[in-house]
Amino acid sequence: MHPKTIYSLPRELLASIIYRIPVDSTLRSISQCSKQLFYSFLSDVKFATAHIHHHLQLNDNLNSKLHDRENIARHSGYRIARIHWSALPLVYKTAILGHVFRRLGSKHFREFLTEFECVDGFRMDSQSALIVVDRLWEQRALQKSRAMVWACRFGHLDAVKFLIDVVNLDPSIQDDKPFRIACEHGHENIVRLLAQDKRTRPNANDNDAIVCAARGGHLSTVDFLLKIPAVNPAARDNAPMWEASRNGFADVLKLLMTDARVDAADRDGDALVQAAKYGHVGVVEVLLKGDCVDPSSQEGKALYWAQARGWADIVALLQQQDVRDHAYSFYTSMVLTQLLSPTILQHLPSAAQAVASKLNEIGCCRVCIVRLLGVRKQRLFVALCSPVTTDATGIADTVSTAPPSASVTAATATPDAAPASSISSSACPACLNLLSHASVSAAVARAHALFSQKPSRGLSSFLVSVRVPVQLALRAHAIGRIVEKVIGPDVTPFANVALRDPKRFDLNDPPKSESASAATAILNDPLDNQPFSIHGHQIEVKEVLKHLLIHHLEQTLNLPFESSSALQLEIGFDHPETDTEYDFMGAIKKCGLNVRKKRKRVREGSLWRKMRDDEHGHIRIEGATWNHIVHAAENLSYEDYEEHGYLPLKAFPSLCAIGELKFLHFSLWLAGRYNKYNRTISNSRMEFKGERLAQESVEELLALHVDKFFGADGHKFSSAGREDVDVLMLGSGRPFYLEIVNPRVLDATPLELKQVQDLVNSENDGKIKVSDLQLVGKHDTKPLKDSAATKRKSYSTLVRLSSGVTMDQLNAISKLKDLELKQQTPIRVQNSRSDMVREKIIHELNVVPEDEGVFEDQERKFSLVRVNLTTSAGTYVKEFMHSDGGRTVPSLKELLAVESASVETLDVLHVFLDWPPPVI
């Protein structure tokens, strides 16, 4: 239609036509084609609003779309894609925003603006923002204060000028919030504009503007504010310095410290504590160079936090200022108060402080002090197991409760073992330094090195299994007796050592520890908003060590921890110096501990032998599990420990050694079918007394390529029955599955499995053929396992008879159905099968001549016959032919009344099992 024809239409008709145009980039095309149409309709905000309403989807739930960052314009109620937003006329943008603001109201206004401005493709320049504010003011969709705050938040200077000059809006609204918001976001041009207005108070709300500017690190804005006489940089107890230090803005801090009003006003050291707590080395250097900070203030809290969080550079700077004694007085004044938050302390018994002091006295590390009190909090365990720092004078372990004179050397984790230089001068008697940073770091380093040697594919998580020395159970019990002796029976819960759950065979029956944990209240610590719980027994070393390892391994391996993960890290710790310290209980009858030591046996090929003395782990200890020792120790008193020289607990300088460490991936199950076309290949590897009975097997030919592809440590082969070496497997093949042990490829695709299948078939052409190769779940292998006694098989065998038989005889036995057999264990398998009589069934039998036969007594007789039969599972087919010396009754020999029947060839035609499903 020609434009002149369009313009000649009545305005109402033309409007109804435009209403049918979708609100998308088509509008921009129309507006560019016809300026007259644009100025008549598309530049009118009222028309745009009506157009939007015409296409409005009233059922849209706007609240659910507030965080839909991909299609933020859907908040309008009309689904506008991101690509169309920039193409819309500005009045349409204004109408959409106005409609959104009216529908959202005040509750979600700020969230919407923040989301809207943060999405690429929907941002507006200052001029557009000015027009939008103007239009929305005319539409009364916004209150004055919201328009001003919005413009100050996102730096729209023209919009702010419009609101002040045209609308005559007071910039001091909401206690000078626009000025404060502009300072917080660093929009210096708006800050200067608002400061020129006499109604603005730069020091409103106790100088909140400069505090916000310092918090955001806006140097130029802070510099401008310092030049305003009314602004006090030392207000609110040096809050600007505190904020700049906490957030690591050293340049802002330098600027603040040059102001004379800040001089000597931070003697409480709050800024230094914040910088040290959050690891801002540059800020600490600035503060220590100035004259307004006392590094020893607050009893050395700065050094405390730097050591507790492992900021070695900051610790070195503070130690140069000689604040060691002050820091020690800080963390030793109240041992327990510094380890636990007030909320946790409220839930501990009244004797907890005395118990903690006693544990500190006997040399327990800070992690053990907390766990021996029955406190379980993962975040706390990680914080307490922080890096150890030292200097030439021998500063003590971070917030360790040991005095400064107890020198501790920094631990350096290596992939092999902790070196002598990393050994503590006095090991914790409760955990033998297992919970120290040195031990954890060494374990994590070795785990990472092993993980990197054989990278895995398709991993999404991991889990950890830990073994600790069982003598720790005895030490835990002995420490409990020490506490009881000194403080009294009121601390009995602190002396309880928990038993471990035995291995379960009923998965529906939850372990006792899980039931007890479920009954324990999970509380929340408001200090860090983290959960914790208080238990009536000691938290075991093993549990805490798992928490620590998981925390560090998540960062090192870049994988999350999941209790149902397919990757498991198994790590074991030993402490040779204390391996036999529980032996004295064997001589105490009331303990009832019966420890037996046996030499282990190892398999070499098909033979077993005893391990030699020089082989690692050649002795197996029986009767000395964790629960055995806990039960035995319950009968010991404090005096018993003293009498046998176990108390006082001996200190051992060495760290626990890592006995074994390995990554185990949960097995994968690879299912398929195989055909065998060679009569010299066995089903699986066959050997007797170290000698191969068959040089090749289906299992080995298949697993050679499968194990290589999956990077597996090994495999386990299972099939739906097995054929003899000289028997072929024809037809659709025999179902099987391979359990792939410890695979490194966990996300094999169907295409990759097809490539493996083709490789196996091409490399073994004429020997075996594999089909329908696919990954299945462990529970999906059940049909194959359950089919052992139910599946049927069909065979074809070539039998040589000692004398000829007639066709009538063959036809007679071919009519037999469901023939019942009694088969005693064949002589050829007596060494591997129990001698018993088994009942089997020949479901179908068909015997046909295979040779031309000879005439005898005017009849043609045949001595070579083909026997096709279908049997029940486990039928010995060869024995059915020749009767195995009468051990199979009836037999083909008996049915045909011949002296002998020998099997020349036997082939399996079909295994009646619809598993696994065919791969299309």
C-alpha cells in the first residue's frame, strides 16, 4: 500500500492497523520508512502505552521473572526479546518501563532496576535515561525520590540535572540518600553536582557519605569529600579508615591518613585488625608506617588473626613490631573463649572451660581441644587447622594454646612424605599431629600428585575414605581418664569414646551413628551463619580429618565432595612408634583383648606363598580394631594406665606416615553379546598349575581393548553360561558383561563404544565378534545373573554312532518333547563341580542323518547324524549324547540302542535371553 494511501485512512482505522503490528524490530523499520507516521503515532507515549496494552499477556507472573536475566524485558508483560529492545523507539521503551513500574510497585522496584541495568543489550545512555525519567514523571509512574536515587545509582548526570532544575526536586531527600548513593558508586560528577546545591549536607547521617566512598575504594571521590570542611574523616570511630582497611584500598587509606583530623585517632588499632584479618598486606604496610596506629593495641588481635588465617607476610610484618607477647596474652587469657564463638559456648556444660584448660596443659592441639569437647563444626575445624608460622625466635603455632617457648617448625608438604624439618617438636598426644597443617598438607600434596599422574575423564565429584591408627582410640580414652581424674566425674561426657558402626548387610537398616546424629540438634552459629552440633562424646579424629581433607581437596582437585561420588580417595595413616602401645592390655585379664598376629599370604600367578619379613605389611593383626580397643579400654582406670607406664602420655616428634593412598573409581559395567568362531579359544582364561590350557580366551581378546580405552586397572568377566574350548558360539551371540575395575573414563559415549567394538572385531576377525556393546548400571546386570537357572539354549551337534540306525528310529526320537534327564556330575568336571545328580530337560529334539548311509537288511542306515536340540540351563549336552558311562540317563546312545555315540562337533546356536537390549 502506498504511503499516501495509508495517510488518507481515518486515524482510528490506521491506529487499529498499527496495533496489530508486533512490538519488535518491525516498529523501527516502519518509523524509518515514514517520518510522518513516526511523528503521528510512534512518538506518542500514550499511543505506545495503548499499543503495549493491546499485546499484553495478563497472565504473566512478573514476580517470577524478576531474575530472568536472559529476557528481562518480559517484565513488561509482553515478551520482547533482547535483540528487539535496541530497535524499539524510545517512547516504547518508556511505555514498557512505565508499565513495569506500575505493576511491580515499590516492593520490587530496586531489584528490577538493578537487574535491568546489569543486563547487556538493555542499558541506556544518559540522554535516553533523561527522556525516560521525563516521560515517567509525566506518567506519574515514579515518585520523586526513586527517580533521583535511580539516576544517582547508575550515574545518569543529565537525569539528575533534570530532576533538580526542571522538577525542582530536593537532593537532600531521605536524609541525603542521593548524595550517599553517588559516593558509594563513585560517580564523582554527580557528587560534585549535588555538593554545589546548598540543600545537600555532605556530613549527613554522621558522615555516611565518606564512609561509603572509602568502602568502595573511590579515591577521587574521597579526595573531593576531604576538601569539604563539614566532612569529618575520623567520624564514627574512624569508620572510613576501618572500611578502607577491611576492603584492601591502600591508596584510599594513605589519603585519609594525610588528613590532620585522623592523626592519633586510631589508637585502638581497629583498622590494623581488619587489614590483618582479611590479608591485605599493602594496607598493613601503610598503617605500620604511619604514626596513628598502635600495632600492639587490642592485646595483639592483629597478629592473632593473621596467624589464625595463615597470612605469613602480615605475621612477619607484625613480628618486626615486637607484638608477640601481646598476642600471646590475648589468646592464652581464655583458651576456650578464643576457640569458640559465644553461641557455641552457651551450649557447652559449665565444666568445658576447665576441661579445655587441662587439655591445653597436656599439650593437645587446638583442633583436638574442640573435638574432645564434642563440638562438631566443619568451618571451625578448617579455621583451626591453619598454616604454622615461625620465626628465628620460635613463635608458637598460630593460635595454638602452647606457650611461645614451644618452637614449631613450618610444615612443607611433599608428594612423598613429610621431611624431618617439617616435624613438630612435640606431637599432639590426642591425634599424633594427624590434624596438623603439616600432616594434612602432605596428604593433599600426595593425593594431588597421584591424581595428576593418571587424569580421569568425566569426573564430577569425589569422596574420601580414611584409615587412622587404631591406637588413637586408646589415647582418646586415656585423655578422658586424665580429665576425670583432675576435674571429677561431672566431665564424663568429655571422656566418652564413640564406637564405630559395624559393616552392614541390611542397607535398609540405618547404622546406629546415623540414628544418633539424626537425634542431635543441628544449631546455627550467628557469627558466621554456619551449622554446628554438640555431642555427648568425643568427635573422632577420623571424622575431623575427613573434613579437613575434603576442604583442601575440593580446592586442589577442583571437584566438589559428594557422598555418592564415583571417585573415592582411600588414604591410610600409620604411626610406627606407637604401633604396639596397646599390647600391655593383653596382659590385663579384665580388658579381654586378644590380639593375634599372622603372616600375610600373597598370590603369585596361581600359587600362594607367605610374605617375607622385608616385604611391607607382611603381618596382619587380628583382634585389634577400633571397637576392640574401645571395649577393652573401658575396663581401665587412671591407676591402671599409670601402673603400666602409659601415663603420662609420651610425646613423639614424628608425624604419622601415609601408609597407602589410592584413587578408586567405582566400577562400570559394559554389556554386550559375543560370537566365537574358533575351536581353540576358551570363554575365559584357563590355566592349571601355572600352565595355560588354552592360549586365547574371549575374555582376554575383548578386555585387551576395553581396558585400554577405559584406562582400567582390571576387569571381571561374566557371561550367560560358557561353552567349551572346542564349541562355537553362533547365532545372535552369548550375553556377557565386563565389570571394569577402577576406570579413568567415566563418560564414554555410544559412538566411542561403537569404535571400541569395531576395533575388537577387526583385530580378531575369524576368532570372535562382539555386538550391542553398551554401558549399563550394576542393577541392570541382574537379568543375566538371574537367568542361570531359567534360560534355555539351543545346540547343534554332529554325532558319530558306533552302528547305523534307521530313519524310523531317528523320526521316533525326534518326536520327543520335554524329555527329563538325570545327570550326575560328569567325570571331566568333577574337580571343579560338586558330585551330585541334577535334573535337566530336553525341550525339543531333532535328529537327522548327516551322511548318505549304507544299506543293511534292505534298509538304509546312518552312522553320522546331526542332533539339534533345545535344553534347559546347565544341561551337559555332550554327556547326553554318549551317557558318560551311564551317569546321564536317558541318553542318545540309549535311545538309539547303540554301543557308543561320540560327539565330533558341538555348536551353540542361541541363548534364549533378551538381554542386553539391541543397540540401534
